Amino acid sequence: MDVFFLLVFLAFLFVMSIGGVLYWAVMSGQFEDSDQNASVILQDEDAASVPSDDKRGSSAPGVTSVKS
């Protein structure tokens, strides 16, 4: 019977710790605006991320750079 009370106490601590972590995640903003990250892949911002001059060093293999 002593083992039963120990297991109930440990289960209670486990559930309370999970609840505490979930509460912390919700209050710290972990679940705010989850749709934004899903739609980022659909936005076309490739032209903005390419540098205008060739200061990045060597290019990828098989890709030739054109200098004007």
C-alpha cells in the first residue's frame, strides 16, 4: 500500500510539472501567431535575399557568376 501512495504522489508531481511547462509556454508566447510561420514559405522574397554585388565569396559548384 505504501508503494501505491508513492506512485500516486509521483504521478501528481508529473502531471503538475507538465501543467507548469504548458502554462509557461502559453504565457511566454510560444503559441502566438502560429499561422505566420506556415505562410512564410509561400511568400516570394528570393530577390530581396540575393546580394547585389559578388561579396559572398565563391559561388556554388556548377553555377557561373556574371559580372557586369
